[in-house]
Amino acid sequence: MDFSWINTSPTSLLMVLISCIGIYVALIIYTRIAGLRSFSKMSSFDFAITVAIGSIIASTILTKSPPLLQAMIALGILYALQMSVASLRNHSSFISDLVDNKPLLLMNGTHIIEKNMQKAKVTHDDLRAKLREANITQLSQVKAVVMEATGDVSVLHHHDSEHQLDSELLKEVEGYSN
């Protein structure tokens, strides 16, 4: 068996160590400046930024390209973009509509909305899995199932069938009409 892939040089190990420390420090500084939203999945844009940050970190730590300083600058730019877009989203519905997906209603009570399931490319097997994850034991417990803007699936439910769902929770959800 060939174990040559395990070999490395002291120089390479030092490069990884310095890169890890440098990126870690930069990450802490940028996250303290930008706030906790830095790693949230509040919007699809946030998720994309998080993936890009992860990619830069991995590339910098494990390869010589990008160099550490370039990676730190790239991280700073991504954090600045995220903060700028988040701020613009709060002040402009145009920007918000441009970068945000709309949540989509997949189930209204026990009724599966087939058109929205197809639009979201969610199968019945996927839906049943999400219902099980939410500890649904009877379909009558389901008040609503929403495909969120981030791609997460929210299952709103209650064991007491008399509880009504507050329509405020489904405000802005595509496919919901009060």
C-alpha cells in the first residue's frame, strides 16, 4: 500500500499552522464587526456568503493559493458585502425582492398543495421525512408546512386540533391566503 500521500514537509506544516492562525484571527475580527448574522441562514444570500467564506478558508489553509493576505482581504470584502446587502434589504423592497426567495406554502393544514410542491421540487417522500423530523404522528396535527427562503422546511403543528394558526406567521408566504 502506498502511504506517500501522508508525507509532508515541515515547511508545509508551518504554512498550514500560520494560515490557520491568520484566518482564525481574521474570522473572529470580521465576525465581531459584522455581528452574529455573519453565519446565519436568514436569506439565500447569507447562505451563499457562508459557503463562499468556507471555501476561502479551506483553500487558504490547505493550499498556497490564495495567499493568506489575499484571503483575509477577500473575507473582509464578503463580510462588507453581506452587511451592505442586509442593510439595503431593510431599506429597499427592490433589493429585498432581488436577493431573497419568497417562502412557499407546501401544506395548508392537512391539504398538500401539489402546485407548490412541484414549484419547490419537493417530493412526497421529502415532505413525509420533514413531517417525521417534526415529530408529527397524525396529519391532523399539521397546521402548515412552509419551504423557507433559505431552503429549510418549517412544520407548524400543534397536538390540539382546536388551536388556530396565527395568520401573522404566514404573512409574505407565497400560496397562503387568509
